[in-house]
Amino acid sequence: MESNIISENTATDSHPSVSDVQQTTCCIVGGGPAGVLLALLLARQGIEVMLLEAHKDFDRDFRGDTIHPSVMEIMEELGLVERLLQLPHSKMRKLTIQANNQQSAAFSADFSRLKTRYPYIMVLPQVKFLEFITEEAKKYPNFQLVLGANVQELIKEDGEIRGVRYRGHGGWHEIRSQLTVGADGRHSKLRQLVGFEAIETSPPMDVLWFRLPRKSDEAEGLNGRIGKGHIVAMLDRSDTWQIAYVIPKGGYQKLRAEGLAALRESIAEVVPELSDRVAQLKDWSQIAFLSVESTRLKRWYRPGLLLIGDAAHVMSPVGGVGINYAIQDAVVAANVLSEPLKKEHLHLWDLAQVQRQRELPTRIIQAFQSLMQQQILVRAMNSDGQFKPPFFLSLPILRDIIPRLIGFGVWSAHVKS
């Protein structure tokens, strides 16, 4: 059922408080990886584009900070990779999972074996990546960024979405556009406004995020630890570990009731080398809670509107592929829609083409994530102390398939020249 927050009347006299009305070719709602890259790609094509971001800056805590090889190749195609690599970052060449405090790895994914100029995952604060892309977009006079723009309404005319109304900067503002793109994340306001239904799976876990100091002689990259029915993932952030503590779905309140002391003890049991640092977790405000979801829309579009990235398909954090897939959505959308937008002749089948190209790889990677969750995470959380990895993880063929799936997805998207 469609939301009743869609306005049928586009005239500003139906909203006396609207202070201005602007016109653009494409209005993108959401300044995450998909939104900023799509804005840049369209601006490079000479298309007028306005990017609306609800927050006043791009800085958020515990956002995905990994840039995969497929994205690095896209940056190379745009002529931006060398400047991107000049930003302070680290490189993750291997993912390792150890079980039961054993030295040998229960599973590892070696990205250095990938056939690419960028055989690693670049770890860069997402705020720096978003600022980098928007600064590039600002070089084009047909690009406009509006921060603090809280979109509240879609404008509908003759059965088509014709833009949005947002609150911010002292009042209501109206943006009329040939195309509106929702790239506003897992809690998408545009998805809510248009009333799209999602196909949901139920990931078996939630995640607590926090940081602890990292010593210079400790292992690099991404390290997973499994033991005593608990899972801890540690992402090397140079002088700190960004840590994910995996808990059973719905177990957060029980964990809070047990107290921080019990959490610190559990972390130290699974990762003994952190026992000298867990005391730095002194308050729950240091810990962010992420309710893990995995969904995808049955339909990503309607006349005048397209949803991409997390707005169209929410990814589990397994493999950290969410940014990778959001950016590939943006590339495909720009490839398909640039010419129709230039000619002011955008059809519904153009929007459908974006979903057709991106839906299958999305469904495959979500199935892969679900398999990993059930065969590794659920088994680990249900183990009484000794975790035994599933047999298929030892198959030699997976040594190359899993890094390829994480690094590139099912197949790569490339910028259409």
C-alpha cells in the first residue's frame, strides 16, 4: 500500500510555508557511498544533479570503512585512484578466522591472490571517502550538495514522482526533478514514503561495535576469533582495533542486564591478548549496537523514482560487501540512465533495467552471506566451547572463490565510457 505522505499537488500554494522551489534533472536523496558516486557520475556527464543529505556532515561512527578491489577499479576508471591512495589508509590483504584459541587458522581468505592491480581491501574512514568524492563532484557547475536537508515528502503528478520536499535551513524547500533517486540507506525515508515492501530474511545475530587500542606488533588485517560460544571480529585501524562482538539475535537486553564486567570477561576469553585493554570499556556509551538485517525490495522503482544501495537491499555485515554493492548499483544506474536523462526521455523500462542488472548479483551474495551465517556464526554461537569449522571451508576451490566474492561480488560493474 502506498504511503499517504505522497503529495498529489505540486503547487507551492498547497504548502504555504515552502520558501523556494528549485528545478534539477536528478535529485538524489542520501549522501552515502551510492548517492555521492552516482552524483559524481551524472555530473561528469553534464547532467544537472542535486544531492540532499539529512545530516550536516558525513561523519558517523562505526560506518563501513572498507573499499574493495572492485571499487578501486572503478576509481581507476574515473582517474581518481592515485589521489585516493594518497589519503591515510591501511590495506587488508587477508581475512583470518581462528577458533578455540588455536594458532592455526580455521579459515582464511587471501585477497593478495586476486588478479587485479588492487589485491587488497583498502581501509579508509568512510567520511574521508565521501568527502573525497563530493569534492570531486563540486568541480562540476551542474552539481549541487545540500547538507541538513531532511526530506519529508515525495511530489506526485499524473502518476509519477516529480521531486521531493525537504525541511531545513529555516523552512520547507521543494525540488522538482525528472528523476528522484533514493540512496538514503537501510532506514530509507523514500522507501517508507512510497510504501515498497521488502523480502526479509532473519539473520541469526546482532553486533556490538567498539574500539580498543592496537599494538604495533599485533596482526594486521581482519581477524576473527571463535570460542566459548562467542565470536569477535577485529578490523585493523592502524592504532586501534575496530571490534565487532557478535551476539544472538535479540540478546542485547540480556547482555546489558549481565553488565559490562561480564562482557569484558567474555572478550578476554575469546581474545586473550586483549585482556590488558578491555578495562577501557567503562560505559555502554562506548559501544554501538547494530541490529543486523538482510532484505531486498521486490521492486526498486516506480515512474520517476529509483532506489539503490541499502535503500533497495540491506546487506548483512558478513564480508563487508554493502559499500561494494551500493557503489556498483550507482555505476550501473549512471550507465543506464545518463542518456535518457540527457534526452529528457526517461522511461519506466530504463529504471527497470537497473534492477534487472543488479538484482541477481544481490540475491546471490545475500544467499552466500546467509550460508556463512548459518554454517559459521550460528554453529559458533551454539557450540559449548569447541567450535569445529564446516568441512566445506577446507575445500581448495574456495580458496579463490570466497576472496573473489568478497572483493568483486558476482561480477564487476564498470564505468561506461
